[in-house]
Amino acid sequence: MEKSPRQGLKSGVGGQFSLSWHVLSGPTAVNLKAADYWSNFPRSSQRNTGVNFSFGVSGSPKELRELRKISSMKRSPAGSNPRRILLAACTLALSAFLVGCQGFSSTNQNSQNSQTPTSPGDLAVSPTSVTFGNVQVGTSQSESVSLSNSGQSAVTLSQATVSGSGFSISGLSLPLTLSVGQSTTVNVIFNPAATGSASGTLTLVNDGSNSSVSVPLSGNAVAAGDLSGTPSSFSFGNVQIGTSPSQTETLTNTGGENLTITQAVFTTPGFSYTGLTLPLTLAPGQVSTFGVVFTPTTAGASNGLLSLTVSGSATTFDMAVSGLGVTPAALTASPSTLSFGNVTLGLSQSLTETVNNSGGENLTITQATPTGSGFSYNGLTLPLTLVPGQSSTFSVAFAPLAAGSVSGTLSLTVSSSSTPVTVALSGTGIAPATLAANPASLAFSSVELGKSQTQTTTITNTGGVSATISQDTVAGAGFSLSGLNPPLALAPGQSATLSVTFTPQTLSSVSGSVAIASDASNSNLTVSLSGSATGAPQGQLSVSPSTINAGSVTVGQSGSATGTLSASGASVTVSSATVASSEFTITGLSFPVVIPAGQSTSFSVTFTPQSSGVASATASFISNASNSPASATVTGTGVAAPVYSVSLSWNASTSPNISGYNVYRRTGTSGSFVKINGALVTPTNYLDTSVADGQTYYYETTAVNSSGEESVPSASVKAVIPAS
């Protein structure tokens, strides 16, 4: 935007004139042109001998030369012609942001033109960078930065920003204008939150020659001096009175600044330190070691603290110290004698031995030596250290190598004693129990099909100690056992009888065995079995279907389903049938029932449920068939009986003041009507829920007024309740 020269031109006695151009924004090209300019000067009485115009601009040399041609415009004092045309042109291309450019001033001098350019303000900072060095985390440090205007015109600071963790500024109110030569200070603060190097920048935005001034910032955040000790406590354990064991403590400054230990104090007697010279200064990361000594003078516990005073700290650095003054160790063994009694040859028996430290300091068992044939120990790992009052248990075993009495010892050697602790040992080896079967095998020959034969064998303990039979089992089709009833104990020489029964199921030869388990030396005694059968072949009995379903039946009533028995291979005689439930019965068979081979007979299963829900059971048919008993599953579902009620309704009475109605009921065609409602029925309907299945009921109603008077009964109605 351009302001007209005419609007900025004024005249006066002194001949002072001014002309201004203003450009709002850029960069833009500004074309300045003066042409055909006429100045209305005052008349002759106010004339000056001459008027000079001068202005200041900046541009290229060529542009300035052109501008000089129009920098002086002279007015003649002769007033014959009121106008003089002054033609001058200057094209000035400026690519800049022009806020205010004033030029063209005039004086009443007849002197030459003058050019007076003005340089912008210049913001200077001192120092040009700020280094804080080491600053403790949690504290802050401030440094001053001087801001000054070293230019030739005022400079305005419009914005100040700080980057970098922990950096900030204070004491600066913006915007701030500094005149030429003026200065101010700003405080830069470093307040680190975490250890480590930090860097940042203070950026100052201004309208001077350098519109953005940057001040690098740096600092190193360090932790305060921090004392740590390893170990954090001392436990000397049991220390024999009169001795002085020592432990080493390592102190480390884990912080970021020096620390000084000025004092070390124990809070309980018996403890001391060596190798610690005070005061002791530790630089960051520096380590120092010293010794802590415990010298008990009496038996008992000593517990306290080693307190280190650190310069500048309100609290002491404390380490717990503890120790126990003790008397010498003493080993006892309990029991002092182990007697194993009778032990069967080939077997082993163990007894428990306990050793205890009854003294006041640790002891170590270094060796255990058994003497005597068959003695040994288990569970004792050497060397074994026992603290005062501590016990340890282990086993001593006796496994005799021959029959007869044996004696020996177990000697325990203690490192602090020249005399071992001895445990006496004794035991007797005896012959083991042995079971024998007589006869050792049983043979069943030509046993008629459907019949049984029983034989016996005698089991005898031929050893020197008792034997216990824990189980007897039989293998082989048609064989069964009785007589022993385990568990059964047999003393040396004692016998028991075992019965074996053979009931052949087919006309083939069968083999099997009896297995007798015991704690005898021959823990699994076997008796061999064999058998054969004679007679006619047996038939097979089948039941169909395999599941006989009576369906859904109301509780208290009965339903039935049909099944079929079939014989194959030979004629089958069915002697009985059973069902493992009282809700099912089998009918339609008259026992015994003979079913020829290849033929069938039917039967019925009756289901009488006693409660709702699914019921099932197994029906078994006993016969002379080889697969007796034959079985099938019988099932049915009990369904709850329906619950009936009678709904009654009637027309309202037309009589006045009716309070309600009574309902009367009679069972069957004879008898009296009985009122069945309690209080008066106010609506004209009633539900009778107390009816029984299969009954016929008659109902009638009466109306009752407010005086309690009851009307004659209505006509009766009939309701028939179905039977379930």
C-alpha cells in the first residue's frame, strides 16, 4: 500500500517538507515513482531561496544512483511561473519486509543532498553458552545471562523458549524492548530430576538484525553422596568364649558426590572394628574395607548396631551386628543301645538313632564306624555339622548273614574330641518263613456238566518265623476258592487248608492255577489246577431286546413291555428270574421253563413307578445254559399324576346389600352339602383345588347380605374328576 506524496507534503517559512511511503507486508517489489510533481509553495513573501529534498533508502548501487537524480528538487525564487514541472523517475525493487520507511526531508539550505541510513538493533548475549557442571538431583542451580542491545536502534524481544529436560528461565517479562546500549539479565535454572548429562537451548526471538539468538545449555545431573555397605548386617553365629572371629565390611559411595564418615560406634559390648581410620572421605564410586570383630566374654546373645556418622546427614548409617557366646560342643547319642531282636535271614531290619549337640558351639561328626556282622547305617551324610541344640536322625540296619546272635558297636568320631561316641548293637539271625502246598497240584477229571467237584490242598509254614498270607487268587474257567480267608498268619510249622471247586461250563479240558501271596521267603506260592467235563453239551440262553422299555407310566399306576427268551445249541431250562428293583416285576413265565433249542418264549416286564423320573434295573434269568445267568436291562419313566381342580362361577345376586357368597360341595349323589370356603367369597367365582381323582362332585352357592342373612341355595352343578 502506498501513501500519496501530496498527503505528506507541507510548506512553511523555513521550507521544511517531508514525504513518506509505507508498505504493509512483504516480501514484495515496491515501485517508487515521482513524476509531474507540482508543489504549491507560498507566495513571494514566504518564499525561500531554495528547497532541498533528501531521503534515505537502501538498495543496489545502481538503484541508489537512480534515486539520487530525484533526491534534490529546487524551487526558483522568481515567482513569474507558479508551477515548474519536475519529472523524475526511480524504479526500486525491494524484496524485504518493510515496516516503516521514511525518507524525503527538506531544509532551507542550498547545500548538497545527504543520505542517512539507520542500522537495526542487535541483541547480544553473554555468556554465549551456559554450562552448569555437576548438579545434584533434586536441587537447582541458577546462572545469569546478560542480554544487551549493541545495535543503533531499539530491539524488541518477543519470545524466549527453553528446550532440554530440567532447564527453565526466570526474571524475564515479555515482550521486552531494549534501547540502544540498554541491557538486562535472565536467570537460567537447571533442576535435574534424574542423573545423567543434559543439554538444551535458550532461544530468544527478537526484531533485531539476528531475529533468533540461541544459547546452548548443558549440565550433568548427579546423585548425592550415598553410602552403602556390604554386607548390610553381621551375624557371627556361635562363637566360643575367648575367641575373636572377624568379618569384612565393604563401604561404597554409590552417589555422585564425595561423602565423609566421621564416626563409627557400636551400641553393644563385645564388638570392635579394625582397619577403619576416621574421618574417611569417599569419592563417588570409591570403595573402602575394614574388619568387624566379635569377642564374647560370657555365654549368651549379643545384638546391636554399628552406627556410622556421615557428614551432612541427619541420620546414621546402621548395620546390625549379632553373635552368640557359647561353651564347647558336646555330642550325645540316643538310644545308647540298639537291640534288633530276631531278624530273618535274607531280610533287614532298621532302627532309628538320634545324635544331638548338647553343647554351646558347633560340632562336626567326621566318621561313623560299625562293627559286628550284618550291621550298617543309612541316612547319615558325613561330615555332619550340628549347631548347638541341633539334632539329626539316621537309621542303623541289621541284615544277618547267618542264624545266631550278633553284637557290635557304632562309633561316631567328632572333630573336636579325641574320644568317639559309641552305640552298642545286638541282634539274632533266624531262618526265614517258607510256605509249601501239599499237594502242589489238583486235577479234576470227568466232572459232569452243571455239577461241581471240590478238592483241598494244605498250606504249611516250614520256616522259622511266622508268615502272613495276604491274598489268594484263582485263574481258569470254572475254578473257585474257599477256606483261607486272607489275611492269615501261620506260625512256624502251622498249616491251613485251601479248598478248590471245579464247575465245568463246557465239555473241554481246562487248566488254571492258585496264587498265594505272603511275606514268606517264597512270597508267591502257586498250586497248579486242571479239569475236564463229561455229559451233554449245554445250550445258550439269550434275552431280547437287550433293553426292555416300559415307557412313561403315571406314578402309582403300572405299565408293561414284552421280552423274549431264546435257546440255542441245546435245550435250556430256565429256573428263575430276578430284577434288582422293586418297581419292576417279571410275569408270564411259570418256572421251570424248558425252551427247546431254536425256540423262544415271551414274558412281560411290569413297571410300577413310585416316583417321577427314569428308572432302570437288570433282569437276570437263571438257567442251565453255559452263559447263565442271561440278563437284560429293564427301564421306564415315572410321570407325576395330573392335578385337577374345579372352577366355579355364578351370576351376582340382585338382592340389595350383598356382602358375599358361600360355596357348598357334596361328594357323590347322596349326602349333605358342606361349605368349602372359609371367609365369604366376594367375587362371583371360586376355584376348588381339593378334589380327588375319579370322584364326582356337586356344588351350590348362597348369597349373604350385610346383616348376615343367607339366601336359599342355588341350583346344584356337577363336576366329574377323571381317574388318573
